[in-house]
Amino acid sequence: MSKLFTGTCCILFFLGILTGCQKNEFDSFYERPEGLGAPIYQQLESRGNFKHLTTVITKAGYKDILSKTGWWTFFAPNDAAFEIFFKEQNITGTADISDSLATSIIKYALVYNAYRKDQLSIYQTSGGTDVGNGLAFKRKTAYYDWVQQKGDNAHSKVIATNRNVQSRRSGSININVSAYLDGDNNNKYLPYFTDLLSGLSGFSPSDYKEFYPNSNFTGFNVAAASVLNKDISAENGMIHEVDRVTLPLKSLDQYIATNNDYSEFRNLLDSLKFYTSNAYQTHRNFVATGSSDSVYVKGYNGQLAFSPNSENYQTPGFNTYIANESQKSSWTMMVPTNDAFRTYRRKILAKYGNSFFKTAPSSIVIDFINSHMWPSALWPSKFILGQNYQLENTTLNLANAVDKKMLSNGIFYGVNQANSANVFRTVYGVPYLDPATSLTLLGYADGVTGIKAYTTQPNVRQTLLVVPDAVLTAAGYRYNESSASNTATAWGYRTSAAASYSHNNIYKDNIFRVFRSGVLITPTAELSNLGGSGIVESQSGDYIKYNNRKIQTSGTVDTGVDINITKTDNTSINGVVYYLDAILSFTDKNVGQHLENLSTSAASNYGSFYWFVLNSSIYNKTTKAISGVNTGTDNKYTIFVPDNAAISQAIKDGFLPGTKATGALPTAAPTSEADKDLVRRFILYHIINGESIVSDGKKSDNYLTLLQTESGDNTLLNVLNQPDNLIITDRMGRTSLFKLSASNQLSNRTIIHSINNYFKYK
């Protein structure tokens, strides 16, 4: 028993020694390191030049927090800074600072996490790497707005969204969907500028002076303040002494809403507000205030580049959110003053009665505002270089910016002239801004046609032929959005006023071909005067002819009725637009029909060739189609027709059947296989496959024909294209000249020419 007791005592003794050693090691490991400064509040108190600040900290209820816990960066205004603040606010001292104002001052001066000056310019990437060095100029603060007693009659309590509203296509319409994230307080960001900001950010020291004309760039500024003493280490963070008090900056949305110089733009922006009731915030507000009113999240139409009331930067056009992106990225808005807004509104809405945008399509409002929104920080030194959400540079210069502000979520420029979007100032804008051509606009805006991308290039000269809605409707076309959910397309067609509309892709393809036929390819200059005569290719691949302000297409060749130009619009910066009194119709007849017509109207140029086509083995007399000549969208052809004298010579030379001595045509259709083959080869070698060529001086090259050799090789013709002249060289090196007065004939995706010789293929 005594041995057991003695053993137990020894064990307890050694355990006591061991425990004491472990405690000493524990205390040593966790003891406060030597040289570490006191907590933030105690340091400010002991320094003696932050008496106003410590008083305000106490008023804000942050004395205990800054005396103990946390890990902060505190931009601390000294007493001199507060003296300046008192004068600016017309108050006598801290006694006149309310608790709520004190809270705003302190929370906006507090940045989450502790940063030295050299760390503040580092963008904190998700992997913690240093690839973001020299990019960051903002950090998230402890300050955030919460439920505001604002809104409209239906939404008395609102909270700003913390994510861009999303736009989704539902059937035939776009719908807005809130992406608000509960638990994210939409904290405001504080801007700062150091000499460590690299060229990667785009910032230049001169930019600082543009935003803060009464301050100087010192190499370390926080908004309008200069940092006097940096990197003061504290137990619970880092202190930077500043010479100004900074109140929470407004967001882009707040600044526009509170500045009457931009009330016209604000009203337009308000028309795109999007509210969503939020149960989480409604409950929080009830707990905090006892009010049972619903709280609504306020955002803006998802088709806008961004919601200007969100404090969290989000790449426009993407639904994903990167947590720290706001450290280095910023939105930019240019907002025209009221006078500038009214002037531009009168200009672009002239055909809508110069009224408020309510009478215009909603897309005009979206495009107008998006043309004033930039997805990045547009520094003053880069004012004319950065591209807006529509991927366009501004049409203004920095001198137009009469108001420059660095705000909590972006850069703001108040401008004395509206930025002019390409969709408005180019030829595309003529039908866009004309209620009489809304159907044409629908076709232009459809990505399938490619018209919008082509016609909105401000530096490419353009010519458009536009057909008013009344003309399209009279021709049997309509657009019915509601039909799109039940049929293949919203585009419909009817053959007569008494017939019902049919909706399918054939009619959509047809009307798109009509629209694209009106987009003329004139890369060097627009056709500023259609009073002369000529032929020009369109975006559809069809050619149109003009003569004394009358238009001819392959469709009007069939009807014999030309199209008239009723009006000319020269207001665009890149071209001219002509209004027409009929649609740019195209033929549905095969090329044989037009060769037949020409053999009658211009017999000496086309009669003999057509005789051989009519009596060949590759011609269908019923459909009037030549084998190999198709009428699909991707098919284009050029037919060179030897005149009667040239055909006679081909007979004499043995390249066609007939009387060799005189060159007379056969008395009947060829019956021998050899003669049939002669005719087939002759016809096919005179048809270029894959390209329509006119005498406009543009297309010169070696071109494939429809003829293949016995071994299956392709045959070629060389075309030298000169204005009003074509010189064609065959395989034997023989040249033929085309006859201008009888050429440039329009057919089904085909151009027909008369030439003075024939082509030898062997």
C-alpha cells in the first residue's frame, strides 16, 4: 500500500513538472510579440493628434472593436483633417456630429484586412499569386447602405442590388431575373492611388488631378486625402494617417439621382428599374425596425451593361461573379447634362415627334444608355481610347467632361454633349430611328442577316435601299412575334389580301434576301447619286441595276416594272439611304427563261446560243433549267453568251454542229452522241461556276467553269475586269470582249453577258 502511494506521488510530481513545462511553452508560443503596437484605438489615443477621431469612434460605437479585435486597415484622419471637415460642414466640432454620421465616417475609413502601402496596389487573385501587382486601386470598407426609405409608390422600401440583373430569353421576349445574393451587404469601396500603380491599370498621376483638382498627387492618396504617415502597425491592423475626412462616396446611381443637372437622363434610367421583393431583407428590416413593409431589391434591366447601384463589380454580359474583382475593375458612365440630353433626343427621335423615349422602341433606350456605359475604368488620360459596352470609342473628348467624379463603384463623367452610338449615327440608324421602317429594322437586327454588323461600321461607306413597312405589308409580308412560339418563324406571308398568312422558314429566308439585297457593297464610296446608271452587288449576292433613280432587280425583270426611289436620307456619317416604293424582289424562274426572253428582245446577241441551249441534252424545256445551274442560296453563276456571229464561227471551226461551210445552225436538234457532246461542252464552258461577275472593275481572277475534262479536271476562264469592260481569256489563250449595251443581264443568282467571240476548251 505504501509502495503504491509512493509510486502515485512520483507520477503526480513528474506530471506536474511536465504540465508546467507545457504551460510555459504554450505561453511562450502565444505571448504577444515584442515590438507589436497597441491596438488601433489605444495607438490613436496615445499619439495625441487624433482627439477628434477618438471621440467620433466612441460615438460610432467602435471604441471596443478597435481596442480589441479584428484585422483592419484604418485610414485615420488627424485633428487637422477634422478641423477642415468642420468648416466644410459648417459645424463647430464633434458635438455636432450625429451618431449616424460618426458611424459613416468610421466605417468608410475601415478597410477589411490589414495592408501596408506596398500591399494595397496588389490585386488579390483567387490563388493568392502576385500577378495583380500594380492593378488595385480600391478596397472594400465596413460601410454599406441598407434599406432606404425611398423608391416609388409601389416600392416604399428598397435595397440596392449586389449583382447585375440577368436578362434571359423566354420564347420571343427578354425577361429580367434578379441575381441578388442574400448575405452580401453590398459594401462600398474606397478608392486610393499609390505610386505603385503600374501602367497595367491605365492610371496616370495626371488622372488624379482631374478627379481632385484641389488636391495634389503625393504617391499615396485616399480619395481627396493625402497619407501623411503610412504603415503604422497595430495589434489589430494597420493605420495610415490622412489629412482629410472622407464621407462614404455615392454610387453611380446615387450620384445621378441626387444631381438635378442629370434629371433627364435619370428619368430615362428610372424607366428601366427592376424591383424584386425579398423575404430575407424584409425579415431583417422587421427585426431591426418593427416595420412589416416589404423590402424590394432594386436593380436595372438586365440588357444594360450593369446595374449602376451595385457596389460589386461584375463583368458586363457575364453572370459569374469574381469576389475581389472590384479591387482592380470599375465601371464608367458618361451622363449628358439636361441640355445635352434634350438636344440629342430631338436629333435621334425626330421621326418619333421629339418626345420622351416612351414612344420609341425599348431597344433605343437600351442602346442609348449602353452607349454611355463602359465596362472598365476609363481614366481621363485614356478618355478617347477605351471602348464602351458596345465596343465603341467615345465620340467626345475630355473637354466635353464638365463633371468628373471618382465614386464608390465607378468613374462618372458629366458631359455637355451626348455620346453618339454607331447604331444611331450610321446608315443602320435611319431605319432604326424611323417608325415607318420597323419591319426592315427587325431584319437588320437579326444576327442571321449580318446587316447590323456591316452597316454600323462608321468608317465604311455604305448605301442602303430601304423599303417602308407599308410597302412590305402590301407585298404580303408581316412579322408576328406571337407566331414564333407556334410556328417555325415569326415572319409570315400571304399571296393576296384575302388569303391567310403562312409562317415558315421559306418566307423568313425570302424576306431576309430582300433586306440583304438592299445593302449594297460599295467599299470605296457610297452611291451618292443614283441619277446615272450602273450595276452593283448587294450583300445577298444579288445584283441591282439603277438608271435615273429607278431600280431594277431580277424580280422586276420578270414583271417589267422598275422600282422608284421616293426619298433620300443623307444624315448618316457613313453613307446614304434611299427609300423605295416596292420591294427588292428576286426571280424564282430558272435561267433558261431569261435566255429565252433575251433571244427575242436581243436576237442578234442571244438567239443562236439559246437555240443550242434549247436543243441540248442538258436543258429541261419544262422547268427551263440548265443541268448544273442550281438556284440555292450558295450558288452564283456568270454566263458568257457568244453573239450570233461568234456562234456561226464556232460552227465553222467545228466546235458546234451545223453547216461548217456557212456557219448556219442545224436544221434540227443534234441526234448523234458526238454532236450532243459538242453542244454540252460548249455551253458548260461558257458558264462560270460559283461567282457572278459584272463590269464594275472589282472581280478579276481565274474562275472555274461548269465543264470538266474527260479525266475529271476542272476548266478555267480568266477574267480581267475593268469598269464597263470585261476581257475573258480561254484555255487556248484566246480573248473575248463583252458587249456592254447587251450585257449585265439579271437572272436567278446569275449574270448574263453578250460577248463577241466564243471560248475554245481544247
